[in-house]
Amino acid sequence: MDKTAPIIWQLPIQRAHHLSGSAGVLSFIGGAGDFDAAGRIRNPDDFERQIQGAMANVAEALAVESCNLDDVVRLKAHYTAERNDWEVIAALARFFTTDPMPAISTVPEPLQPFSGQTIQIQAIAQRGWRTHSDIRSVPRPLPQRRRALFDDRTVTAGLRTGEFIAVANRTAEDVDGTMLHPDDGAAQTHFIMAKHAKTLAALGASFQDSVKMEGYYFGTTREQWVPLAEARASHFREPGPPATVVPCHRLNPEGALTKIEVMAMRELWNGFDKYIPREDHWPKRVWDWPIPLPYRQAIRLRDTIWLGGQVPSRPYSNKGLRVLDGQLLPQTRFTMSYIEDLLRSFERRPADLKLMVCYFISTGTEAETIAFAATLGDYVGGALPAMTLVPKPMMHSPGITVEIWGVAQG
């Protein structure tokens, strides 16, 4: 935290860190929890009160960027509680009194980064978007038994605020609450992607306008990953967006095997929706996937640089081999070197990051999170950007311990 500014709240880490940042027209809030000015959780293990405290902290961090809750376009919660996603979405939706509400994504997690924490909330905002002429939203159908949670309000599946588009994550749960294809992750993937394609089309866009795809799946082997990866990829053509897909350890409803969301950008020009050209770079040192996939590692458009999820795969290679097997802090430093390579291609550096989203292996102790954040700080230099830190019991395989993506000022 910048000690020269009044402290509103902070993470319980020693490294100086920002709570918010802006790139282009977008402002980013990292993983806001129920922290006080000393970095303590105010209501340990109390999920409902932590939602209140975390959302108050989101609002305070937004104010630093001259935004408020009405400016939020995308809200994402990683939570650890015995709740259904719909219950969590409804609890978050109550903080947004003006329609359309943001696109709200939720991910149930077995672990949180800090002791006593049960939820962290990330936000992407755009100042004043509700006053713009081009606002479009797509409703998300609610299962009948969940409608009472929302007091007849419309839940947002996708939201377009001028050029920026957020599509909330979802499983293969159908409108009646039935989980489709409960034993087939690839079939669930195709169902989800078809729903997202319809949402994007209603917003005047397509998957080719995506600037980020983020997903979750059950599996810790390449054999489990490949069918779902091929299913997701079949909905994009090259060049695709930067992507991050990591293992999950909890999903609901029962039978859900994967969850996917996208963000996109498209412009309105002469009355027509048009693709926004983007610049992309892929230094030869940066790893490639072991199967043909359409994604890019980093793209720049509209003063934002979007990174794909970087992992400690062997450089100059697409063999799926790792470096520094199973060693979190060395692998974190190595992964950050890829981020440095990618940003250097755009004449930027890690200090230009405005958001970092970090998935890392942990047994669930706060000490592990603090050591991980210190390693990030050593590489970024200066104050860390707004961060979402997501500990995982297991990553893609026993040898991979970390995946990091982010957004930088372009």
C-alpha cells in the first residue's frame, strides 16, 4: 500500500500494493476482501458479513479511480462457503440498485488467500457508462426455484458499455436448473460456448471480438485437459483471444464439470458494429501449447494490453514440458519473466500492470500467500498492482504450481 496516501484498507502483506488501477477507459479492482486499514479480516469466517465488508471495500477502491458501484461492468467473486452460485449472485446483486446490473461471475473455491477469509471480489468498471448512448444487455434466464432470490429483477448474462463487453461465467445448467451432460465435459463446454455465442451476438459481437477467455475444469492431467481444450478452441478461429483456464476443485450445481466466461471489445462505427484491430506479439521464448490452439499470448487495443495465462512451461517449446518442477517461488519468478518478455514487445514492463490474477498452489496458509506476493513484488518492482490471489490445492499437474495473467496500460 502507498504509505503516502490515506489507508482505506489493505491486504495483509508487507509489500506496497495498489488496490486499484486504470488502463484505457477501464478501471480494475483486485481481490477485495473484508479487510480493515491494518489488513485484518473484520469478520473472520462470517460469509454474509464479509460480503458486506468486501463490497464496501470495492466501493472505496473504485472511488480512488473516480468510479462508483454504478460504474461496474463485470464483478467476479471467488468464494469459500456452502452456498449455491445463485445465492451468491443474488447477495452481490443487491449492491447494484440500478438496472442493468453488472455481469456477475462466481467461482466456488476450497481455499482463500488469507486467514478467516471466505470471499474476495474483483471488479472492472468504466466511468460513466450508464450515460453513454450505446448500452446493451442480455438477460440471463433464471431457474424457477431461484427467481425469488432476485425479487423479480433481471440478471445480466452479458453487458456492453460502448466498446467493452462482459459475459458472465456459467456452467451447463439449463433454464430449468438441470445440469446437462453430467458425465461429458466436452459436451458441457459446447453447450456453454453456444450460450455465450448467442449472448455475444445479441450484443453485436462474436467470439472473434474476445479479448479474454477464462475458464475452469475438473482435471489435473493432460488427458483430462485435452478434450475440453479442443472443445473450447473449436469456437474460435485464429487469431483468438488470450486465454486462462485452470483446474477447479468445486463447482455447483452437482454434475458441473466446467465453467467459462469471456470479455470482448467491439466498436460502433457509422451505425455498424465493427471488429477492433489488435496488435499482438509472441516472443519466440514464450511457450506454446502441446496441441494446436488459436489463442494468443498478449494483445493490445484501446490502450490496454491483455495477457494470456502464463505458466512455467519450457521456453521455445510446445512439448508441454515444465521448468523447476513443483517449486512455487522459483516457478513464479520464471513465469514473471514471460510476462516481462510479453510486455517488452509492447514497450511496456511489469510496472505497467494494472491488474494481476494469480492462481497458485497452496495448502491454505496465509504464510504461503505472503511469500508468494513477496516474490511477485521482487519481480514487479515498486508497488504491486491490484491483485486477485487464488490459492489452489492442485494446478494442472503436480509439476505446475502457478498461472498468472493480467492487464497492463497500453
